[in-house]
Amino acid sequence: MRRLTVVILAALGLFLSVSVAQAQFTGQLSTARTLPSGRYDLGGYFGVYEDAFAFFGQFRGGVAQDFDMGLKLGVINEAASSHFPGDNTGVLLGGDLKYQLLRAMSKDPFDLSIGLGLEFSAVSHYNIFSFGANFIGSYDFDLSGGRVISPYARLNLRGQREHLDLGFPFEGYTDNDFHVGLNAGASLKVSNSLQILGELQFDEVFGFIGGVTYSF
């Protein structure tokens, strides 16, 4: 537990020391709790950002005890900006693996997971690929009528490659950097199979992501 605390504090310190963070777009859209093996989530979401909006879906499934994985696929439309030159529609692809370390139900202070995640976005001649580690914390609060609200947050530490290809006779541009992002949101469980989620993205591109998740 002491070693885990040191890792979390170091990650938070790194986050506070970074002044510029490049963007991801598909967010977290799940709490720190992992799905049991044989249990699945299917969701539809929208994202509104400073210079863009997106629609995408997520499929998430339990793989083993304390371990699940998810895949996100969708489209993004952006206006001309420093992130995506031009005014075009492109694709979004994301995926992650998540392992749960702490469980509030087992007398831990909160739910905590770590994992790996990647995201690829491509619009016109510009694309971003990122890969890194996620730290996700959440806690469930029981409401009346069997509903549950679960605030959660994700710290994302990632390496990122941005590539701009203007085509012949212009030269392309590639930039590789390390970046940090933070997402904070809440999941409202309104029934055994339906959740409503809302999430704020604190990255170089600020945004809001929302939608619904169906569990089966």
C-alpha cells in the first residue's frame, strides 16, 4: 500500500509540473470498477470540444477477475485549429486494458485501477497516436430507488506522436512528446442495465463527453 501511494503521488506531481498537454478525445467513460468475466457494456457517446465534436461507441467486457478491456470507435468533426488544420471529418479509435487494485467493498478507501490505453485520431492530413498508462479512482454512493452515483477521475500519462502530411511537394511534420491529461466525471446507475455518464476533459483541448451505457 505504501509503494502504491508513492506511485500515485509521483504521478500527481508529474501532472502538476506539466504546463502543456496535447489532446485525447474518447475519454475514460467507466469507473475504476472492472466488469466480471462474461459481463459486457455497450455505450453510445458524444464529445464537445473547443474546436471539434465527436460521436463514438464503446464495447467493454470482463476478461478475468479484476481485469477488463474496452474498445471505442467513432467519428470526429473539427473546425480549423492548431490541432487539426482544415475543416474535415475523421475517425477515432481507442482501446484500453484495466486492472483493479483496490475495492471499496473490501474495506479499501476507494476503488482504484491501473491500465494501459491507446488512441488514434485522423482528420485530413493530420493524425495523432498516443499510448500510455491510466490511473482511475472512483467511489459508489447509494441513492434512493436502487440508483447509484459514482464520481470518478482518470490521470493519463502518455507518449504521443503527431504527424502532419501536406503531400507533395511539401514536407511532412512529426512531433513526439510526453503528455498528461485529466478526466473527471460521474456515472449514474438508473437501473441494473442502464447508466448515464458525464465527463469533463482537462487537457490542452478542454471538452465534455456524455452518453449512456447498457450492461448485459
